[in-house]
Amino acid sequence: MKIVVIGAGNVATHLSLAIQQTPFRIVQVFSRSEERADALANRLQTRYTSQLHEITTDADLYLFAVKDDALAEVITQVPDNKGLWVHTAGSVPMNVFKGFTARYGVLYPLQTFSRDRAVDVRHVPFFIEAASQEDEQVLRFFAGQLSNNVQLLDSEKRKYVHLAAVFANNFSNHMVVLAYQLLESQGISPEALLSLIDETAAKIHSLSPLQAQTGPAVRNDLNVMNMQMELLTNPMMKELYRLISKSIREIMNSEQ
């Protein structure tokens, strides 16, 4: 199977490196940034282009790994071909391709990717969808070469997976950003939190997140919560503390 990778960012890079470990062959990389296209193509020992009209038309699969807000425009400029077009976005419907190609689908990896951190893609859940049963089988086979966890999911349900991922990953990471800033403002090393963060992530492999929840909001310790609210001088952080504590209490009360 010959593959064209459209994009050279974090997702494109990690998926390309994973594809490189399979029998499939990446024949071309595209990025509007010639520097980034060249860098990724060099790692993959393949060709690159920074011009959409120069994308080869004889590949079997075209993997669109570009920003969500750029996808619709990029699709309109890819030369006609008979390959299977798939995107990697969580919240973009499969039908974004409709009218531009007869064969299309989605390959959504549920993972956070950072450029300089390796990820074992074999353990990453991949959610797939295709416009035809034939291409669904092609995509299932392709994804199965990358990951041990491949699931069929339609565009509507995939939006909820993406939303859940924002809460579980993006929002929780932002909480750590705020925690780091809070300690740094007091001249305390944020590294003091690392063991706590590691245990928080590790224990939900054996406990449900509900069972793992601890803290003053769980105990409804109003003295501690009011005191901590007073320590917060940033109005947004204070409001976040109040709303999250309220959410914890409401969920705990509903489970009793």
C-alpha cells in the first residue's frame, strides 16, 4: 500500500513513524511549510512537496493530518485520484470529503502527541469510519497494522470521544499548568507535584475515577475550601476552584 501523508505536524509525524514500521510505504509528504515537509520526508526517506497540486495521484491512501480549520480548504485543492482519503480529526465529520472523492473515511487516534516525545502507537485506540464497507475493511486492516485497539465509530459518537478527551487530557493538563504557576509564585519547585500527578494517573487503572477522587470537596470540608479560596488572588482560578468543587460535591451526592 502506497501512502501520501498530508501534514507534517505532531499527529502526522507520529503516525508516519508508526507507518514506517509496517509493510506500507509512504511515497510522499506534503506540508505548506517546505522546511517541515523536508524534515519529515528526510526522516522517512521519501519525497516531499509544499504544493498541493504536486501531490501524486497514484497512491492507495491519502492521510490528511492537518489542523481542523484547514482541512476543508486543503481537500478542495488535492488533485483527483482513486485512493482512499482519510482524516485524523476527532470532531470533523467524515462527510467533509463528500463531493470531492468517492472513497473516504476517518482514522482518529485517541492520544495526545507532542513532537519530541515518543508514543507507542500500538496501544493507542484508533476509531475508524468509512463511506463503504469495502473501504471500512481496508481501513480496519491498515489501522490494525498500527494498533492493537481498532474500533468502528460513526462521526456523531466520535465527537463525544473527542469532547471526553478534552476534559480528560487538555483540561487536566491545564490544571497542572495552573498548579505549577501557583507554586512558582511562592518560590516552590513544581517538581514536588510529580509523584502526586503520577499516582493520580496510575490509580485509575485499578479504581474508577469516582472511587479515586479525594480532596476537601469530597469531604465537604468547608473550612479548608474557604481558606484555599482566600489564597487565590486570580479571579479566574478562584472561579475554577469554586465550580470544580461544586461539580465534585454534586456528583458525590448523586452517588450516595
